[in-house]
Amino acid sequence: MSVRLALRLMLRELRSGELTLIFLALVLAVTVSTGIALFSQRLDLAMQASANDLLGADMRVRSTTAMPEEWQTDAAELGLDSARTLTFPSVVVAGEQMTLAAVKAVDNGYPLRGELRVKGLDERMAKIRTQGPRPGEAWVEARLLSLLNIAPGATVDLGGKAYQITGTIEKESDRGGGFYTLSPRIMVHWSELEGSPLLGPGSRVRYRLLLTGSESALEAFADNTTLDANQSLERLGDGNRQMAASLDRARRYLGLAAILAVVLSCVAVAVSARRYAERHFDISALMRTFGLSRASVLRIFLYQLLLLGVAATVAGGVLALALQYGLLQILAELIPEGLPPATPGAWLLGLSAGLLSLFGFGVPHLLPLSSISPLRVLRRDLVPVPLRGWLIYALALGSLTLLLTLLTEDPLLSAGLMGGGALTLLLLVVLLRAGLVLATRLLRNRALPLSLRFAWQHLSRNHTATAGQLLAFALTIMVMLIIGMLRTDLLADWQRSMPDDAPNIFALNIQSYEQEDFRRSILNHSIEAQTLYPMIPMRLVKVNGTDVGELEIRRDRSIDRDLITSSAENLPGNNDIVAGDWAVTAAGPGQVSVEHELAERLGFSLGDVLTFRAGGIDVDAEISSLRKLDWTAMTPNFYMMLSPDLTAQLPMSYMTSFHLPVEQEGALVSLIRTYPGITFIDTRAILSQVQSMLQRLTTAVELILVFVLIGALLVMLSVLLTSTRERLMQGAVLRTLGAARMQLQKAQWVEFSMLGVLSALLALLGAELVSAGLYIGLLDIPYSGLGWVWLWLPPATALGLAIPGTLMLRRVSRVPPLTVLREA
């Protein structure tokens, strides 16, 4: 019976417009939450796949020796696709010309992920290839052609075999997985190098087994595969820390945008539900008069709200789906092609947002309806006792925290924002209430213009209602500020880490006797010289005298391999000391500086003694400093940096990086020919892919900003409509007493202007506090404050609130007073 009655009441109130606002609030909450959940997850999956394209796989096994063929069989049994590649430097000969090239052999399974674009002999445009070159053929980069002064179709000699060049490589996605030889590339079939003397002792060959498939299958393969000391598993976070760091920031930003959009939706639901409850005091009193119990009245309203929530969830889900696909079609040129579908979990989280918002922000305002006295039928001044404030806030914060944690899958981000937001909100409430009381006392007996006096009287008459409106507006503005600041500063921080003059060429294996000549050659080509860092492959074998094999850290992927170790007298520019003293490390003797995240993960601390083995020589080094590295900077980074006295006794080569403008391509050709033993790594293709990802992220941010703006407009609409009845009554009384329409309109203009200025000031203060915590605590980017925003935002907000507010409430000055008083 209660369900049937609730349904009848809901249909009647939908026709009369009583539930229109709360229904729209719920629909928009579900639309925003579901749209963000779906779009963010799909974009995140696409970005993850795009980043994995740089590896050419979801996971790969690296080795300096050939890997057992059984591994491919095991991978196939687990449902994984696999491919093999090997890379090494070698000399390529064409006629009288020769040059050092980066040889890459691939089998029939290559490529697994990403794009391999090759322009054939008779093709005008490069095409995506699903297989590598055939036996007897070779694909090369255009730079190799220029180095050898040949054209496509020519024959080159590699290891005593002749290959016809049948394609020019324009894009090779998996070249960005790490610092292995990248340029200039020549690609041949795997079978061509089986048994080749090029792979004999002393060769610098690197084997890779590429794997793609489900996460569970990948983990099973990793758990069941025993690796030797010269082998390691590589994932996105292991092989490309620069890209992993950028992706982590991208995920955090998208999660943060989702959180703030949901917060706005919840505020709109709370404001709308409160208005709905206040307009149903009379209906609840009539139900009690007709004999319904409190429990029955409560069930009717809760069923009504639940039915409304289900209907809004269905409508919001349809709108979210339509909105998502519509935006994807409009922006098809700017986002990744073929976005992967969202998982059922994303749908469940998005669609549950409406019901969770309703439970935490709507139900608490409806609960007092069951306790209203039947005497209200005769005495309109009787109102139900509201729930205790702490209970309302507990339900709201609890449901929001649960929703945000599920939506972002980042408990730290959700807890940090909720905790910081709650403290900021509490501070704003205290300042706001104190400011209203103080202002009332100061202006009590002052002579003010009539419109200003009307406006201030309306604001000061009910401090609680005014504070609620101010907080709603302030929260909306604060969310927009935080989103806008993060979008600008986060992308700016990325751009700072990869400026136009960022190093895009790495030079490795520079021998000691070549250092000075190489520096002079760089300067002769008008290239800014950079620091040459020693490069020593070393393996950690002991910690405080205990073999690594006996410690729990032995399987950590960061140290279960050769570490490229270096040293320097001065601290590199992208390093910051977080513990210890770099001067001690640089002065020696027997000191080492460790990257602080690695030290934290492995349990290292200052004073620990690490034993490294390089070229059969063991050296002991005491940890004297911990460094924080900027992994987004395209400059050499090292987990370990030894004091110079230790590196002096070890065989070493050197590495550096420099920026090569496009117009100086010939300089690189000259350097390669002059120094055939130096490996030059061209990272311009990697930088291009990173920039493409940032563009896609920017587009996603702008889309989410649209969703957040819709939520902000909904909050403003809810707050303005909530006060419509009170304003109509006040306007009717004032016009009965002789006030003109123009005076009412001026008073409204002044009132909304004051609300705008006060809300903007509160929002600025809250945004400064929350943003500082986010920047420093979670996103790890510099925070410079809002600056000039403090000057232009208050007047802009005053206009932005006064114009629509006055237009929306113009009926206050137009409805005849007698009509309003009769309906009261």
C-alpha cells in the first residue's frame, strides 16, 4: 500500500512540478558521475594502452642471452600473445659507405601492440604493418639512407649478408621502452640472424620477449617463470619512469576532477532535497491527521524518493551514454581511435552515484517529515525538529567518501581531499558565521541606502540560511578554481619538464679518450655542451655484508639487474637532496647516493653499506645521501651515484644528452660518422608520442570541465529556487507597504552582488588551502598561489551571480502582492 501511494503521489507531484528540481538534480548527478566514470576510464585505458605501445607489449622479458623457446609455449597456454625481438649495434655497409646502425630482428608475431608504419617502395604514404620484413628484406629509417647516401630499393650488407631495402620506417612505437639503441634503425627478419656471427661472444645483443594479454595471465607468467641474473621483467612503470610519472599524474587529475564534479552534484541534491522537504510539511501533517503513523509517513516519502532515484538513474544513464558517444564523435580527431569499452564496474559506480548521493544528501532532510505534528494543519508555525547537525554531516561525508573511493580507486586521494575539504569547510563556516554576526553589529544603526538596507536585512535576518547559500556558492566557485588551476599548472609542469629545448639526443658509450674530442665536436656544431656522466654497469650483491640473495629485496625488479651507476662532483640539476649531504658523497671516499624512493622501498637508510660488483671487482660504498629525481625530465637519471674515488678504479664509458634542433639534422649524421663507436639515441619520436598524450589529456580535462560547469550551474539554480518562496513573500510585503518594483530589483541586484563577493572571497581562501595541500601532498608540483585572481574574481562573481539571479527572480517584483498573500 505504501509503495502504491508513494507512486501515485510521485506522479501527481511530477505533473505539478514539485519534484522537477530534485529529479533534475539527480538526473544531472547521475549523468555527470556516469559520464565522468565512463569517459575517464575509457580514456585512462586508452592512455595506458598508448603508453604500453611504447613498450610494444603489456609486459616484456629482457635478457642479454637467448631465452628458452618453452617460454613462448607457456605464454600461449596462458592465453598470451607473444613476439620476439633482438637488438644490437652493428656496422651496415652500402658500396663504399658504412655506418653504425641499430639492428632489430623481429619474428612473425611482431608487432603486438602499437603501430609500425612503413612506406613501401611503390607507396606514396606509409601504412600500418601487421608483420615485420620478410627474409632477405630490410626496413630502415630515412636517416640511415642519408648516412649511406642510398635510396629505397638499394642493397646493404649486414654481417656478410645482403638485404634489399623495401621499406622506410616512419613510426616504431616500441622504441620508447628504455635506453637501448634506437638510431638509425635497420629491421630484418628473426630467421636471418639465427646462428649469425653477429650474435657471438662480445656482441651487445639484447633479447626481448613481448607479451600481451589479461593482467591475471601476465601475473601468472611472471610468477611461474624463473629468471636468471641477466634477465628481468619490464612493465610500463619499470622501463619508462618518465611516462609512468606522467600517467600517474594524469590518473590523479582525472580522479580529482571526478571527485569535484560529484561534490557539486551532491550539493545540488542536498539543496533541492531540503527545499522539497520544507514544501511538504503540510502534506505530512495532513497524513498524520488522517491517522497514518510516523513509520508509514516515512515509508511513503522514502519510497517516493527511491522511485524517483531509480527513474533518475535510468534517465541519467541514458543521457550519460548519449553524451559520451556524442562528444567522442565530435572530438574524434583529438582523442585516441578505438577507445576500449568501459568495464561493468564503471557503469555500476556511475549509476550508483545517484542513489548514494540521494542517501547521503537527500534522505537526512526527509527524515524529519515523519515527526511533524498534526497540529501544523491549524498552526503553520509548527515545524519538525531537524536531525542533529553532526548526524546529517556524518551521513553526507560518509556516503561521499565511499562514493569517491570507489569512483577514483585512490583511497589516498579521496581521504586527502575529504579530510582537507572538511577542515577547510569548517574553517569557512566559523569565519562566515563570525563575519555575519560582526557585520550585523557594525551596520545595525548605520544610515544605508534603501536598496542596500533591504539587501542586508534579507541576508542578516537568518544567519543559517544565508550561511548555507554562501557556502553553496563558495563551494561551487572553489571547485571551479581548483579544477582550472590544476589544469593550467599540471600541464604547465609537464611542459616545464619537456620544454622546446629539452634534450632529445642521448650519446652513450663515449670512451675516456674520446671525451675532449667529443666536447669539441659538439661545440663546433653549435650544440650546447652538457655534462658527461660516467656510465658503469654494476650489480648490487651485498647490503651491510649480507648477500642480496638472502634478503627479501632480492626479487625487486629495480635491483635484480645491472644498474647503470654514475658519479659527479656537482649535484645534477634534476636532483634534490632529501636526506644526508651531497658534499660528503662527492668528496668520498667510499660513498654512494641512492634515489630516495628506491631506498624507501628496499629499507635502505643513511649509513648502510652497499657492495657493488662491476667487471669482477667488488666495491663497498656507504650511503651518505638520498636524492629525489625528476623522472619526467628527459635527462640522464641514475638510481645510484658513487663518489669519484670508487668509479676511478672501475672500467667505464660516458654518456650525455643534448638538444638537436630539426634544422641541424646534418650535425647528427656528422657525429655518427665521426664517432662510429658511440651509440646515439634519438628520443624525438618518444617526445612526439608524449606530447600527443598530453594533448589528449588536455582534451579530456576540457570535457570534464564542461561536466563540472554543468554541476556548478545546477547548484546555483537549486540555491536560487530554494529561496524563491521566501523572496516572493518578502517582496509582496514590501510592495504592500509601498516599495516600487525598481527598488526591489535594485535590492536583489545588491544582494546577489554581496553574495557573489562574499562567496568569491570564501572560495579563494578555501581554494588556496585545498590547492596547496593537493600540490604539495599529492601531486608534487610547485604551488605559487592564486595571485591576481584575488583581484578580478570577486567583481566577476558579483556580476556572474547578480545578472542570472535577478533575471530568475524577476517574478518577485512582478507577481501581484495579493496573489502571493492568498497563496501563503
